[in-house]
Amino acid sequence: MGTGFDVHAYADDVSAAPLRLAGLDWPGERALAGHSDGDAVCHAVVDALLSAAGLGDIGELVGIDEPGTAGAPSTGFVRAALERLASHGWSPVNVSVQIVGNRPRFAARRDEAQRVMSELVGAPVSLAATTTDHLGFTGRGEGLAVIATALIERADA
């Protein structure tokens, strides 16, 4: 089992690309600031998967400041983590993700996001969202945080 955590502030430029979260575009929502597309769900999932196998973290995997990852879709980072897992004899069993923030309102697209992430990971991914009742940076609407937990098993198990 492994845990991943990611946090991003919302982009200052409200005319930036739409929010990218859980592999989906969220039109009309403020994007997250980040070197890549800022998909905090994918980033936390990568860290959870790698952590479960003792294989480092997203920064070691894709070089978060590398020019080639600027604006890159974070779904590619998940694929790279899965390739690293497989090369070490591991496969995902499931992933649980908790999104902490006021926006976007997640419930209406939960099923769609779970389907996209489950197909990407190749195992069930459950997504839940909560607020902090206006406490902290997420409560003030400055950004969001994501916590992911991944269960993996030996691929030959």
C-alpha cells in the first residue's frame, strides 16, 4: 500500500486553459497552476502507486521541472508510473482518491471521472470529494489538495 499527496493553487490567469482534474477537463472552472497540466488527482495517484512499490515519486519519474513536461497531460505520468510498476513485477489492485477543495463541484461528474481513472490505471479507482468548511487555503478557495491510497500486488500473484 502507498499514499500520495498533491496540492496546487489555482492559476492567477483566469483565461488559462480549463481545470484538468482526474483526467477530465472542467470547462468554466479555474485551472490549477503547475508545470504540467496541474492534474492533482493524477499526480497523487502516481505518488501512491510508486510509494506502494518503494519506487520513488513523481519528481524522480518525470522530472517535474523538465522542459519536456511543461504543460504535459498528467495522464501520461500515470502511464509512466504503471510501466515502472510493471517493470518491477507489480500491478495495481485499486486506488482510493480524496479531493479536498470547494471547486469544482465533483458529484455530478464522479462516475465519469472514476471510469476515466479506472481505465487509465487498469484497476478500480474510487473518487470522493470534501471541503474544509472554509478553513485553510482550500477553504478560502485558493487551491485544492488530493490524497490517494493505492494497493498493489505482485503481477504474478
